[in-house]
Amino acid sequence: MDTSFLYRVDYHASREYRFAVKALFHNGSISPPGETLNITVPSLHLPKVKITEVLKNNGRATIIWSYPHDIADLQGFLVYDNGNRIDTGSINKVRRSFEVNIPEGRQMALSVTATTTSGLESDPSLTYIISR
């Protein structure tokens, strides 16, 4: 007897699903639900990060961005300067900003990507060029 069930999901970004199984007996009665299964379907594609503002103050820049809050496997964000990753520590999935020192006489080309718990990374945001 086949006890499998195929549930089709149409998605690009990760979603969380909860399932519980009930048995239907020959006499028409239905069992109580079994244990609930929590399933996270991983993202296949991530949207680009949208940088909404770049603030400059005394040799520092603060990058502020927006990003959807409903991507279940979102891990955090990465910041790049001229295509090279900046050591940002941990920018978790809640935080939507990063502050960086702008070296004297240097131009920086800053962009941001989103990452998932499975290692998927979005395409880079639009690049913002700043200098000191």
C-alpha cells in the first residue's frame, strides 16, 4: 500500500509548511491528526537587495537597504567593495544596515547580497560609489 503524498509547491523563495496526517478508515471514520511535520522548502532564487540610502558622516558611510522579511531560509547579508567581500562579521537576517570606514582619498563601490542557510547568494544590489 502506497502511503506517500505529493504536495506541489510553486515558489522561488523559501517557505515553511506544516503537515499533519489523518487516517480515513473503510467505515468512514477519521483518526485524530498525527504528529505535525514542519518542512522548510529551500529557496531556488533570491531577489536582489535594494539599497535605499547611503549616509556619509565624518569618514564613515552607513548603507541602508530593504529586503523581504518572508524568506524562511534567509541567513543574512554580505557587503562588497569593488566586488570584494568586506569582513562584516555577522549581518543577520533582521539587520538592514551596515557602517563602513571610508579610507582617505579612496573611492568605494559598495553592493550588498542576501544569503540563505543552504549557501545560496542573491545577485548583487546596484552599486553605490562613495569617496572621501
